[in-house]
Amino acid sequence: MRGVLVEYRAPGDPGRVYSLRGGRNRLGRDDDRDVVLDDERVSGEHGIITITEDRARYLDSSSNGSMVDGQPVIGDVAELRSGSVLSLGGTSLVFLLVPVACLPGGA
């Protein structure tokens, strides 16, 4: 499995699309993160999305906490499903799970 995060800004402006790979994907404001978010309310390393063959999980590693599907996640892990909404600082992201078989070349 792989994943995609779609940043939601406003109707008609979906923002950026971030590709996620299988394994660990670090999210935050620091330039060396896998997903770099331009939001002063986001920590340098805000969280980690881990994608395995059959599941995806979000680990909050921030000082301010996160929200997954409207539920607070503070220093804890939350299961992600395709369509889950992550709120980090003032940024909203929609998580989509993508089976590898759906990718070009199946890889």
C-alpha cells in the first residue's frame, strides 16, 4: 500500500498533494520531513504516518497534538482509513490509501 495526503484549503483550492510511500512518512514544518507543511502552528516534526501492507497509522509526535477524524490524538497512535481527515495546526489533510496494484506498473 501507498498513500496520498490532499491538503484542503478552501472550495476550489485543494492545496498541495503529497505522495506517501510504504513505511514511515514524517510530517512537519522542518525541511527534512517527508511532508513539509508551511504552517507556523505545525511542529518541526508533528507526526508520522506508517503504511504497511494492510493498514495505516498516525503517530502524533508534536507538542500541540493533532486531530484525526475530529478526535484528539496527543502523543498517541490513531488508525487511518481512506478518507480520514488529519488536522495539524491550522492545516487540514485528507488521507487516501492507494493499493499498489492501482499504480502504473503495479509498483
